Amino acid sequence: MYKSAIKTVTNLLRSTDGKVVVSRQKVVEDSRLDYAVIAKAIEAAFAASPNAFRAVYLTPATGAWCVCSPELLLHIDRKTGRLHTVALAGTRKADIDGNWDSKNVNEHSYVVRHIANVLKNNGIGPEISASETMAAGKIRHILTCISGNISDREDESLTDRLLQALHPTPAICGYPIDWSRGVIKQVEQHDRECYGGYIAVEDEESFYSHVNLRCFAFGEGKCCFWGGGGIMKDSTPESEWNETELKIDATLAYLRHALSHK
């Protein structure tokens, strides 16, 4: 099903310049999956990802979730009047060195362009760092940090305006945003539920929000893991499938380990 969706998307992309992020689920059902096992897996995943945004939460509509996200969506520091966000797109195995290939570089550039345009449209001059390679377990991503000064622009509605304009970024949806969202509705046969959304934490001094990635929904006897990949016209079904396997395994590996030691 996923590989078939990739073929459909790459055919559509041959006639346009864009990107579509296609997601998939991986369901694990096991009678040994009780909450003690799941708790051990979550504890191990959190310990291995000290720089990620880590949370366990429950929603009435979608149940219990664990997230270990490397992707900052928006940080506003009200004490300094500074805004911070990141473009995080492009994926490869940790054992690959050297320059990134053109597919990943182009995929990443859509995200940088989108974020920079959102800031400019809100009167904020984007300060864009040099791109670097970021480690996330057994995966590497292209990371570009983007900042801006909001000390003379912040009002009560600025945070909401920025969130609505930033999300979904091309890292979780595609580019152009509206077109790629339509393609996703066409090729994905599942509801993304909380996957690809964002989680926000706020106090008087700061606002943080992170994209809900490297996540899974869980309950007694069953866990559902999520992953996705940015599809470009030169993507291949096999490579994109392997990329989602890498992303899903970033959290699934801890569950397998907990089950093996039950």
C-alpha cells in the first residue's frame, strides 16, 4: 500500500515542482504488551533521546501516545524577544558520511523557504544559520536553525498567527502546502490522528511547540507506530519504505527490547 502510494505521488510530481509527505502506520499486536512493558520501552526511549521533546499524553479521541520528537516548531522567548524554529528535513542512516544527495537537499530547501516566508509575511526578518547534520539515534537529518527578533512586534495574537502559518510545514505535509495536502488525502487510507500535529507548552516567559513525530499510540496488547517521508519526483518506493522503517524503528526498537526481557 505505501509503495503503491509512492508510485502515485512520483507520477504526479513529474508534472510539477513540489514535494509530498506520505505517512504510514506499523501496528504491533502482542498479548505480552501490558502497560509495564510499554512503560519500560518509553523510559528507555526517553533516556536515549535527551535532546528530544519527550512526552506521554492522552486524548479522548485518540487514546494514549508517546512522542520523542526532534523537531521544534516554534519557541518564543518573551524575556529576550526572540523567536526560534528549525527546518528539519532530509534523512539518511547514521553510517553514511559525506555530502547529502540532491534529493534530500532539495527536500530540505522547501522547508527553509516556507519558514522564511512565514516570518517575512509577519514582519520578522529571518536569521538563517548554515545547514548542518543532526544526529537522532541511528538517523541523521539536515538541520537549519532559523531565528528572528520579535521584541517590537509581539502582541497577544502573534503566537497563534505564526503557528497557523507555520503548521503544517513542508517537513510534515509537502510543498506547495495546499496542493500536497490534497494529494495526501488522495493517497493515504488512514487518519493521521495525532501524528504530524504539534504539542505546545507555555508559561509567562516562554512558549514551546514541537511537531508530533517519532511517536506511537498504545494500549493493552497493541501499539501503533508512525513514520513518513518526503516524496520528490526522483524518489523510489523502496528507498522511501526503508526511510520510514528507520524512523519507526527509532521507537519500536525499545519496545522490542522490553518485550524480549519480559
